[in-house]
Amino acid sequence: MPAITSPSDSTVLITGANGFLATWTVGKLLDHGYNVRAAVRSEAKGEHLLKLYTAFGDRLSLYIVGDMDKPGVWDNAVKDTQGVIHTAARVNLNATNPKDIIDPAVGGTLGILQSIVKYGSSTKRFVYASSCAAITDPHFDTEITSSEVDWNNTSISEVETRGADASGLAKYQASKTLAEKALWEFLETNDTMFDATAINPPWIFGPPKQPVANPESLNDSNAFLYKAVVNADFAGMEPSSMPAHGWVGVSDVAEALVRSLSVPEAGGERIIVSAGSPWYWNEWIYAAHALCPPAEFVMSHPGLPKLSEKTKSDRKRLGIRFDNAKQERILGIKFMTMQELARDILDDYTSRGW
């Protein structure tokens, strides 16, 4: 399968470059020696990238994309690229009409693929930031194992059956599932000179590198974690029984996206990247107390949930277990532990005065 063999001679386009995962991925690309074309909606949205990675000079450039829903918007962006990482997506759990989130997800993926076919003659690999939401729907009270052969058709069925009355989560998960299916169907029905890899992570946590003014402006996954660990606010979930599926650190997902560009065996594959599953909110609380004191942090956050018997590691864990064997075989990433990730996150909170 085609893969990039010389990063220093290669340019990679990354879409949605100012997002939580993408900002980390830009750094990983630069660290691996790539030239990076960072696509953002406006110059203002890309300024922090240029400041954050100023040491890399002109190896990082911005591409102002404007309206991503406009036909042909990626035509010029993909020219003279050897790789494309597509992270741009709308995360919206409050959409009323399912089409409002599904159509942009599917259309955005197909739009950039069509541009590569027309104008990306040097592009070797397309890497899609998919999700475990495209693998399976949530399970809280049973123990199941999911792998890359699985698809979350349950959420698609709920959206088709209930329409606007489907849950916000189902609408989002359906959008991720249908967008990734569109990717593979496109490759099956078109004669392309490039191949693709889909990276499927579960909940992604980690310190934000993008501008974040306060906890309220964190991206969804980190906002849930902050409220749970710092404020004992579990968003209506029972802390010792949910969310009951996988998690992974943002740095490791970014590394997976970048490695997928150059590993030949990654071509044509869906790859789950999950550091641990299932897990419960109380386990992060335990990690916060055990390895991320410092004592003054705990003292400065009197609402920090206390440890309980429910944090014991020998508890029966029900929920989704993600099969990580393909990642280990193809990408070989050694994931951060929960304790290491919790320490990094809470150190970041402390540095921000939160």
C-alpha cells in the first residue's frame, strides 16, 4: 500500500487544524519532520498555531479554507501534498434535525476525497480521524468486546426511526458512522492513487494546546472530566458505573494519526486506539489523589470528590472492551497510563489557576 517514506520531503494537509486533537497532531507532524499545511476557517483561528510552533518556522503554513461546506473548497489545499489528515468535524450533541450534523460529516469527507482525486496527484495516504462511536453504541450493564469488524448500526437505526426525537448522542454517533462508511465506499467505487486509514479512538482526554479561556470553554470530553474530577459533577451519571467504555490520551491519538501516514500496513485499515476500557469516573478521582496531589491542588479544590470503596481496582467492570490488537501490531504505540494522563491534565489545570 502507498505510504510516505520521506517525511522531510513531504507536505501534509491537516483539516480543522485549530481543534483540540488537531493542534496536538500539528505538533506531532512537525516533530516527525513533515511540512504542515494547517487548514483553518480564518487567519485568526490559526494564529495560535503559528505562535505555538514558531520554532519550526516556514515548515508550518496556514491554509484559509473559509466555508468548508462550499463545493471544491479543498481543491487547492490538496495540491502538492503527500498526505492528508482529516480531523475537521462538528461535535454537536444538541442537534435537532439529524441532517444538520450528518450531512456536513458525510459531505465534508466526500468533498475532500473528491478534491484529492482531481488535484491531489501526489497524495499517497488519507488518514481519517474517525471514532469508536462508529464501532459500537454504548453498553453499560453488560460486558462486550468490540473490534474493527464492528459498525455502530444501532445509532443509524435510531436516527432513521426516530428522526428529530433520536437522542443527541445517537445523532452524533450516526454522523461518525455514516461518514466513515462513506470513506470506504468511496475508495471501493473510485480508482484512486491513494489509500486510507481510519483511526478510531474512544473518549479523548488531555491538556488542551488550543486557546482555552476557562473550564467552560473546554472541548466536550475534557469538560466532562473537569466537572467530574474537580467539581464532583457527573452530568447525571453514576460515578462508579459509567461511562463504562474506552479512553485514550490526546497525545497518543495524535501519534496514531501521524504514524498512519508512513506505515505501509496501515493502508486500508480501521484501527482502534484505546488505552483502557471500560472505566468509571471514580477511577480518575483515584488517579488524581494517588499521583497528582500536589497537596495544595487538593486543598484548593474542596469539591474534589473523595475516594471510596468503589474505586478499588478489583471491581467487576461491565461495559465495552475494545480490542487493541491491530493497533499493537501495526502502529505499536505504548499508551499513557491513566495516572500519567491524570497528572498531566491536573498539572495543566493548576498552571491555569483552575
